[in-house]
Amino acid sequence: MSLSSITQNIYTIITLINLVLAISVIFIERRNVGVTWAWLMVFLFFPVGGFIIYLIFGQNLSRLKIYKDKKWARELHRELTNHQMQEFRSHNIEYNDPSMARYEDLIFMNLASAKALYTQDNSVRVFKDGTEKFDALFEDIRSAKTHIHLMYYIVNDDEIGRSLLELLKSKAEQGLEVRFLYDPIGSHRLSGRFFQPLLEAGGQVAAFFPSKVPYLNFRVNYRNHRKLAIIDGQIGYIGGINVGDEYLGRVRKFGYWRDTHLRMTGTSVRLMQRNFIRDWNTASKRQMIETEFFLPVVRDEDKGRVGVQIVASGPDQRYEHIRNAYIKMIHRARESVWIQTPYFVPDESLLNAIQTAALSGVNVKMIIPAIPDHQMVYWATHSYVGDLLPLGVECYMYENGFLHAKTLIIDGKVASVGTANFDIRSFKLNFEINAFLYDQEIVRELQQNFLNDIERSKLWTYEAYLKRPRMHKLRESVTRLLSPIL
């Protein structure tokens, strides 16, 4: 058999494999239409490598049982959720801020769908960059008495990464329980020796969905994008800031890194802790049990009056909880919808919700970065923003460094801050976690930060959008077609 015949046979086999996968995507997996078309484009334009790309990035986790909850823990949380749902149905909920009753349908939806209990005894502090966040976090870690739990998508072996590791090592040597959960894809630049000093001091480290075969991971597309820190079960951190010098503005490429992160006390921390325990038990062989040690009673000095729901979502779940909450918030808005996101690649439902709000006379403002950190997502973002500009949506491009904040504010009363971007990856592929805040004072602070960011941004008009170069238009069109799998 000639070389050309062998080559032709191999090509035919690969083409047949692509055809089988295409049939699987269309008729068996029943994916979203946009995702289906995106994968068909991959099979069409990459006939040789398309099936390899699909095996690595296309595995569907939605039907798999990932979490290893203890039965009694599941039943207890279900009992608490059902009890609170009954309280809402009976109109027995008394709001610290009576104006929040207007958003009861949003609260109830998060409770019914995401099992996100509504708590009103929380104190919240807002950070707008990494310097503020890490100064406070390091102080809390130094004061820790029993345990420290950290979970980050990106951990870098740089100045802030090594400083954090050294501090954790010293606390482990003092006898505290220290656990660090990280994502091996987000933290791909870490060497295997980075965590060794912490391990030798008695700390515990786990990787979420690591590769079991070197350089090959069939779950690489499903990442834990959550960022949590829990100190003694009493103090919690949640938001967009990872562990790396760039988040403190120390990397020249980005300059100042504008982000949003929260420090919280109150019952909401118990719910953050529960999410950490579930993720930890999924990744580590050393299982944790939800005891009073990890879920202590809230101290009187830590109690506040802020209403909070902690909403987690992931590809293992039936519904896209954070996306649905975003849509509900936007539909509920009567005065304003303010969005900050580094990546804006919405699905049709979310895009339509924003368009409907703008057409209804709601003041819609959006801030996105003026510089990219992921080029293809940046081009796709411009394409989707172009659908909003003619409707009167004000889009600003942040020019004072890089904008990484993920916030949604409606009517100056309710806000969401967390790890989820306004993109399909966050809604369908990543494990994410957000705090939904029901408090006018905290939301006013977030609003003021938003207005301060506008002063450091340039308004992107529809006229300017129409004048962009042809090459930009081509890039946007191509990346938009691929947006469901970016």
C-alpha cells in the first residue's frame, strides 16, 4: 500500500470520527444550539484535530455526580431551605430594610433554585483592588485561632504568592488547620514544589480536577473559578481577586488592576464555608465533615444588618443559577442596571434581557476594559456590545489600567459581586460563586466606585463603533461564532 493510500485512509477514519462526534453533539447530548453550531464549526474547519479538541474541551459534566456531600448534610440543608421557602410563602419574613421586599421574587428564586439561604445578620466591607484586599486578608490570617481555608483559581509563584505561602506556613506550624484548594489550569505556572513548605508544616493542599495523565486532561474545560477565603469560620472573603502580583498592579502590561472583593462576617460565612467543604471533599482524599468547628455560631461583634445570599453554580448543576439570577435582576430593575465585567459574551437570553431593559427606559451603563488580557474574548465582547449601543446603552472603556471587577447593580438597592463574568464560560463551564447583596448602604458604595470608574473611562459611542476598521469587524464576527466555547 502506498504512502498516499495510507494517508487517505487515515484522513477518512478521522473524518468519520468527526462525523460521529457531530451526530453525538446534535442528537445525543442535546446541547444549547449556539454551542452545537460552534462545535460543528470546529469539526468543519479542523477535520484532523477537531475530535482531539472536542475530547479535551467538549466533555459534558452536566449529567455527572461530582460532589460527595454527606447524606445528613444534604438533608439538613434541604430542611433549612424548605423551612425558609415556607416562611416566604407565608409572608413571615421581616426585612431589616423594608424596601427589599420589592425584590422578594429574586430572593425566592435563588432560594428555590440554588438553595441559597437568605441571611440578614451580615457585615460587609468592599475592596476595590488587590492591595486593600490582601492587607486585610493577611491581618485576618495573622489573627486566626483555629483554621484557615483558601480557594483560588490562579496562584502565582511571585512576591504576593510567596508572602501568602510563608504566612500560611507559620500558622500551620502554630497548630492551625490550613487548607489550600487551587485550580491546576488557572495556576499552571506553579511548580510542583511551590506548596511543599506548607505541606511540611502540616498544611493540606488539593488541586481541583487535576490531570491524571501528564499533559492530558479530559476535564480541562471545566475549571473551578471560585475565590474564597474563610478564617475560623467567622470571616469570609469572596470576589474577583486571585493570588498574583498583577492583582496588586505590579505587572507593567496591565498597570493598576481594578477589581471588586468583599470581606464578610455573619451567617453568610457559614454558607461560604459549606461551599468550600463541598469543593474540598471533591478534590481531596482527606475528607472534611460539617461540624461546629467549621460552622461556629456567629459572634455578636460580627453581626450586621446586610441581607446576603451566596449563590454557587457549575456545570454539574441542572440550572445556571448565577445567569438566571442576573436575568431576574435585570428584568426586575425599574430605574438602573449597571454592569462591570472584563468579558461580555452573553447568551441570547441575557442579551435580550439587557436590550429589553434599555428599550423600557431603564438606565443601562456598562464598563469594560480598554485593554485585553484574552484577545479572542475581547473581540467577541466588542461584537456583543455593538448590539447594545444603538439602544442607548452607555458603554465605557476603562483606561486606568485593567478592569476585572464582576458587579451588577440594579436600582441602587441590590447588587451581585463575585467570580462570575458576563460570559457563557462562567455560566455553563466554570464553577463560580457570587454574593447577592440586599442593602442600600453597601450598594451605594458600589455605585460610587462605579461612578469613580466612569471618570477614568472613555465613552464608546455607536458612531465610533461603526467606524472601526474592517479587520476588527472580521475578528469580531469570527469570535462571535465561536463565543459559546471560548
